Amino acid sequence: NLYKEVNRPQFHFTTKRGWINDPNGLIFHDDEYHLFYQHNPMEREWENMHWGHAVSKDLIHWEELPTALYPDELGTMFSGSAVIDHDNTAGFNCGDTAAMIAFYTVASPDRQVQCMAYSLDNGRSWTKYGNNPLIDSKEKWNSVDTRDPKVFWHAPSMRWVMVLNERDGHSIYTSQNLKDWQYQSHVTGFWECPELFELPVDGDENNKKWIMYGATGTYMIGSFDGRVFTPEAGKYYYCSGAQYAAQTFNNIPQTDGRRIQIGWGRISQGEEAFNGMMMLPTSLSLRTTKEGPRLIVKPVTEVEQLFTQNGSWKNLTAEQANKHLEQYHDTDRIRIKARIKLSHATDAGLSLNGQRIVNYDMNGNMLNGMFYSPEERTSMTLSADIFIDRTSVEVFFDDGVYTSYQERKANTNDKQGFHFFGNNIQVEELEIYEVKSIWT
Ligand code: FRU
């Protein structure tokens, strides 16, 4: 009965049992996507962190593997990242086999230190480096909040770069051998799970910008010279709600070129033996809007294999649209695409059994709890690509300018199902899709 439990998400990764939070060590290598994650294999509560491990060929169907990293005498295994050491800079490679190297935080009650471990068998077994820890930043920062190393290769400066959450923001360290790290700079205003990567603006490879973000879904756009990130714009939100601690994949082949991200989604309902899920993998890009470049977040195209269209309509009143959705009021999973034309409603959107899954307050410019000023103010339409699973609701607004994640409220007394609401709204487009389970 595994994967058939009442609250088991049907198209999102979950573990067979135990607690999960942050994705860790996201990396593509030898035709596999690796998803490591914060994991308490024993209980459904956060405690006793390990690195769990799963692999996938298509980012959608995952196979859970044995635990990758266990707590040791320094403490428990907190979040981090992974690289492939193609040039053997750390000296762990064996013949033609390049080491996969994980960077993680080891946490104890009064100290957090950065460590490394390597694998020569595609992440199946790990050897911890003998001279851990690499960085004990308590000395410099006098803070126990020093964690979540994200490491990547910076080709222009021929250095490894580590972004690290330290006290009140993200620090940048560099290294040539992955073992000795030099402190370079610090950006305040972020918290946990740092990311730093480059994206072309509007697909133009000659005009690239760097993005820095933290666990809460806020980002800055700027430049990076290998040592210092210089913010030019932000912070902006790309995501509202209960998504947290997203990370992007390292080592995606250049022929693919995508910046693929996975975030952690909380689950609080239920008494199942597992807890926590990974959100849909998304692809990130930078698009120029009327207000400047913004991060665009869309589900990767691989997700499309899960959906079969059940119906498609144009130019409906809210009542007509509600009628089409009537039969789905107790569905466990569904995808709905809608384009809503707004009038002068203060609140407009779509609710599911009383839970507002799309909620736009036009007077206050608030969309699902976040400030949102639409790009095309004159047209006054809002498009929403809505993915509903047993415990979650993810929405991608206006082609990815904003996303939102909510836990799906179970046990609600309101049984009216899907309900478009708002004064004189029109549903210009409505599409309904059935969703396959990834577990069958
Ligand atoms: C973010 C976080 C990280 C930490 C991990 C511990 O959710 O608090 O900063 O490494 O979770 O599980």
C-alpha cells in the first residue's frame, strides 16, 4: 500500500517514510538527476538530520535510494550542494571516474561547520573527507547560523565558489582545490539556502545577469566577478507562500542549458509515516518586463507527460465556468488553466472548498498575499496555471512572473468545490487536465 496512503501526493516526490525538508546536492550526472534532501528516516518530525537520496531519468519519476549521509561525531547533516570534480582539483578522482563531491553543514547545538564527502559510484556510497571541517565560521562571525554551502565552478576566474548563509546574509568564499577556502565578501538581507547563478536576459547570451536568492523566495539581480556579488535590483519575490529552501541543479549539460530548480513544500495534514514533499521541478529564466528584468519560473516541460486534457472552453461567465468544474469538487488531483478577465472587483479569483487558491485584490495589487502589479495593466487579465495534488496547490501566474504554493486544506466544511468569484469577472479561457500518478 506504499504510495497509496490518503495524503500521499500523487505527482510530487515524497519519501517512503520519515520527514523531509530542503532539497540538497541537486546534480545531473551520467544520465541521472540526483535529488538529495534533508531527511529524518526514523520519524515524521524534523530531527536527527541525514541526507536522503533519490534518482530520476526525467525529473518526474523518482527512485528512492538508501540514505547517503549519516550523522557523525561532529553532528547532524544539514543542507548543502554537490559538484562533479571533472578536473580532479581535489584529488579524489579514480582513473576516469570523476568524484561527485557533496558540501554540507554539520550541526551541533553550539556550532555549525562546513564539510565535504565524495562518491565514486554516482552517489550510492560516500566517504567523508579526513580533514573536515573545511570552514568553521564561528571564529569569524561568532554565530551558529553558518550553513547551507552552495558550491559551483566559476569558469572566468577558474575558481570554485561557495555561497554560504552566515548570520545575516550570504557570504562568498573561493577555492582552487575544494579543500582550502578563502573568504571574499558578504551580502546582507538573505536567510538560509543561498543560491547564486547566471541567466541570459530574454535568452540573449551576450547579456547575462547574476541572481542571488535565499530560502524565502526573494532574489536580487546583479553582477558577479568571481569574488563579489554587486546587486543592481531587488529584492523581489518570485514565490509566495509555503515553498521554502529551493535549490538549482549543478552540472546540467550545456546542450540543455536550463537552470532547473526544486523547492521544498510543507505538508501539515495527516498522520502518515512520511512528511514533506518536493515541489514540481521548474525552469528559471530572466525576462524583461515593463518594470525591468524579472525571474520567470515555469514547470519543466517534462511535467507535460502527466496531463491529459479533459475539456477546454472560451469566454465563459463565472457561473458557466463553475458548472464545468462541478464534477471535480472532490478530485484528489487536477490541473486547471484559467485566464480571468477582471472588472472592478476588489477581490477576484478561484476558491476550492472555501480555500482561495487564486486571490487577487486589485485595489491593493495583492495576489495570493504578495504585492503584484501586472505587466499589462490595461488588459486586466490574470492567467493562472494551477496544479492541485492531494496536499498542495501550486499556481504559476502570468506565464511564470509569480508563483505561489499553498498547502491544500483538508477537512474543510465548505463543500462547494471550485468557485470562481469576483464582480463581473469573465473566464476567457478554461482548460481542465487529468493527472497521472508518478507512482504507478
Ligand atoms: C532550511 C534549513 C537549513 C538547514 C536545514 C536543516 O529549511 O533550516 O538552513 O540546513 O533546514 O534541516
